[in-house]
Amino acid sequence: ANGIVERFHRTLKSSLRARLSNNDWLEHLHWVLLGLRTAPKEDSGLSPAELTFGMQLVIPGQLLATSDFSYEPPEVDRLRLFHQVVPPVPFINHDNRGDWIHPKLSDAKFIFLRTDSARTAFQNPYEGPYEVLQAGIKTFKIKRGLIEEIVSTDRLKPAVVDTSIPVNVHVPRPKGRPRNKS
């Protein structure tokens, strides 16, 4: 049972992280939970609310245009019967990073760099975008602020940027002790 709770917490945190721009997660929590409850699952095609209550939740956008049409196609009943008979699908681990490299990474002009150190609860897993100076097979040379750095392709993903407007390249905070200005 702990695994199910931990998987849900991981999904909740990644959904909050995707929606946040700063640390105001409490304001977004109800929208994220509504989205998680109404989104269909990959294995069954049904949402958690539909599995629990037998029907979709009424979301705020549906309250505006109500309809008296209450026809339910026979396929829905067959689908419900099918899911009562079929055993649940075993858990599939999608967390394996492996050696997969994004196909568009070699042509990318800008990239995002994954933060491998410990992060706070809602900190983005990637920093950037950073400009690519030189692309190799296993390493890339990037410009990180004023420093040129060589990083592994395992930590990179391509950044899709609009080239018609100037790109705000991420400048990391300086590390270490501040220098004396004397």
C-alpha cells in the first residue's frame, strides 16, 4: 500500500512542479488535484473519479453549458463489464533513464541541464536554457553564465525556443564565498 501512496505523491509533486513558477503551490493544489482525478489512466482509459463514482466529475467549465442530453452508448456498459473481469495491469516502472538520448538533442541550439543534486520539494528538475557551443556524441560544451562547461548528454534535454525573440539565457548564482572588493 505504501508504494501506491508514494507513486501518487510522486505524480502529485511532478504535476505541481509543472504548474508552478514560484513557491505558491497551495494556490494551485486544488486545480492539480482536480486534473489528477479527471484525467484518464493509461492502462484502463478511465479516470479515478469514473472508476469510483461510475461517471465523470462535473468540472467548472461544464457548469456553464448544461445539456439535458443523457444518452449513454452501450459501449460504456461493455467497457465497465470488461474492466470488472480483467485483472489489473501490473505496475510498469517508467523511471528507468537508461541510455536514451532525445533525437533532437544533437541539433539543439539551446538545452536544459538536469540538476543532479538534492532539490527542494517544488524545485524544477532542469535549469536553463543554456546556449550550446559544441555538440559531441557523449558530451556537450555549453555556456553557463560566463563559464564554458562540458556536460554529459545524460543530463541534457533540448530546449524549444522561439528564435525570433531574444532568448533569456539562465545565469546561475555564483558559488562559494563572495570576493572582497578591495
